[in-house]
Amino acid sequence: MTARTVACTIERRLLVNYRIEPALVARLLPRPFRPQLGVYVPRRDTNSRITAAAGGTVFPGSYRLARFEVDEPGGQVRINVTSRDGQVKLAVTAAPAGALTSELFETLDDAVDFFRRGALGFSPSAHASCLDCVRLQSASWAAQPMRAEIRSGLFDDTALFPPGTCSLDCALVMRNLPARWATGHPLTSAQTPGDGQARR
């Protein structure tokens, strides 16, 4: 794919963070990823038919159709997502918090810096055995700590994450983020997720 850049403003970016046993995460990652080394996005969902059709052609990444319900009463963020294929069911309610409460990050700046350094993301391509690469570029990474409640078909799955191995840590929201999405070099030798062979 030819390198290109798409400019936009991200109205809201809700980042919900979990503490998970690294060995369990490693089983879900394709080569060459391992926990805390790269950003891997297992799937991308959208409610836009145009985006779903253009993914992999106009810009990288394979997008699947889903229904999104978003409400923001009194500073809260409520998001419900149900994918057309039934693989994604997600409900998040987040409210402003006076300070960040986290076992992963000591300060809000630490959390923001973590995501700034993880701006390069890979996700499954429309082409087999390939991971598309996108880098998020922004002059502003201002974030607000949030208190979140979440129901997730993935993280609540005790077959993947037995009790005690996966727990909600913290949440952040970024609003009106001026952003540019720039394509990078894809990975072509990745294995499919879930093969249990993530390498260090």
C-alpha cells in the first residue's frame, strides 16, 4: 500500500486499561509481538459503511461493521458496541475522576506518556498473513482521568482469562484531539492470533 496520511479531529478517545497476566496476553498475540513491546489491535469496528469498504484500500486496516451507541450526559461517557458478526459486545460507562487511581501508572503524565510512545499500531489486514501499520500523530495528548465500569465479551471471558488474572485498572479520555493517521510498513510474516507462539 502506498504511504499516506489522513488528518482528522478525534472527538473522543476513551482509553480503558486492564491489568492482565502477561502469559495470557502473549497467547493472543501474533509474531513478533509480546506484552509491552508493540501495540496490536486485534480488530477494528466501525458504524460507517464507507469506512468498512475503504479499509485496506484507501487507508490500512480491515474494519468490521458494528452498532455504536454513544451518550455523554453531564461529562460522562457511555458507549455500547455490538458487532454485526456477534464477536464484540462492549458496554462502558465512565465518569470524570478527581485524580488517576492506577496500579500501572504512578501519575497521569506517566499514563499519557505510555500511550504517546505506543502510537504505532498494527492490526490484521484485509490480506492474509499481513498486519497493517498505522501511526497516530498529534501535537496534543491532554487526557482526563475517569472512573469506569465495563462489561466486555473479551475481558469477561473466563475461558481466556481465569478469575484473578484480568482486572480493570484505570481509564482516560482525550477530547477534540487533532490527529494525523500515517501509514507505515506492514508486517508480512505474522502468524494468526491465538496460536500460542508469541515470541520474545
